[in-house]
Amino acid sequence: MVGRPHNPPPCGLCTSCVVLKGCRDYLCGFMSQKPQLHTVLSPRLLDIYDVSNSIVVIIDVFRATSTIATALYNGAQSVIPVDSVELCIARGKETGGITAGERDGKVIPGLAYGNSPAEYPRTFIEGKTLVLTTTNGTRLLHMALSKGASEIITGSFPNLSAVCSFLLAQQKNVILGCSAWKDKFNLEDTLFAGAVIERIRDAFTIHCDSSLMASDMYALHKQDMSGFIRKTTHWHRLAAFGLEKDLEYCVTPDQANILPYYQNGELRVR
């Protein structure tokens, strides 16, 4: 047996160096069969990842990806994410869509609506197109596009289960992209990444400290998300505008459980 790796897989009690190498080779071969998952904690870090063969999940819990899921869940025909106010206005005129967006949490002058999920009930948004620009989320989406992302979806707690089901079904590499706040790390996007990882980790190879941190953070606080999330800087920033109800909704799982999928310049339900 010396010089030959075990077959079937070894028990882990081997003492021969040659056999141990066989064990490692076997385990590496087994793990490599799974797709890889990485977590990007800020748009500033996106450049160091190869997204060309990955599904990129755009995460902007407060509030862009929560609003996108909600609008589509309530019957919006599509959401067109754009990265500038000027383009938002132009695409709104071209499509007859509703122009909406925010900068620093406030509605942008010249646009009709803001970035609150509560603004898009079914009675208002059904059958309409929403053209949306935001401080962080739509910007990261266009960064991923420019880097040649294989596929792009958007995720937040209101569509947590739909995101996880899709990623499990596709069996492709995954980048969980946190939109952060003006390139600075934030907790809420990282917590959502951790929630996704907790559900799908067994189907992926995860050698990523960012993912480990996100997963552990979520495990530590998932029983009191509504309490912990109130400590975040973005909560305090947006709560100052009276948006507490928005923020509570944005961390409540599966309130708008559909999958926004980006194709041909717009997000539609997959």
C-alpha cells in the first residue's frame, strides 16, 4: 500500500507521508469539484477578483436591492439600474418609466421618487418600469458589468430564499458583492452575505476570510437582527430622515421573495 493513495477515501488516521499526500490529493480533488464562493466587502476590492466566470450578487440592504426586490415582487415590469442622475432622467424619458433614486439617503431633485421600498406598492408599481439610481448599489452593479461578470442578480433580506435557491441550482462560482457605503465597509451588507453563506456553504468551496467573517457575524447576531442592526452607522444615517420602518423591512427575510436577474440592461423576475 505504501506509495499508493487510499481508494476508497482514507480514514484520516494514516501515518505514512506518501499516503498522507494521497489523502490531501484526494481531498483537494474532491473540493475542486465544488464551485467557489467569495465575499467582496467593498466596491474598492472588486478589481482584485475575477468575475468573468462568476454569478455576482449585488447587495445593498439599505436600500437599493431591497427596493428592487419589492418593486418587482409587486408587479413592476422591470427595473433599469443606472449609475447617474442624468442617465436616469434620459432613460425615464425613453421608456416612459418612473425615475427614482437617492444620494446620501435623500431623494434627488429632478427625479420623481426615492429609494424607499414603501414607495412601490402593487397598486402603484404594477406593470410599470422603474429607472433607479442610488449612491452605492446601482454603482456596484455597473462596476461588475464593466468587469465582465458572467451573470448578475440582486439580493437583500426580503428575497433571501430566492437568492439562495438560485445559487444552489446554478452550481457556478459566486461573488457576494457588498455595496458598502461610499466604498467604506458596512455591517448590513456583510450580514446578508453571512445569511446566504449559512444556507449554501455545503455546496461551495469557501477559502475566503471575508466569507468566514460574514458567516460568523451573522451566526452571532441572527437571533436579534432588529436590535443589532440599530447599532450600524447607516441605520443612524437613514433613521435621521425618519426611515426606521424602511430599515426594519429591509432586514426581514422573504417579504419580497423573487429573484431580480439582470439581462439586456434591466432587472426582471427570473
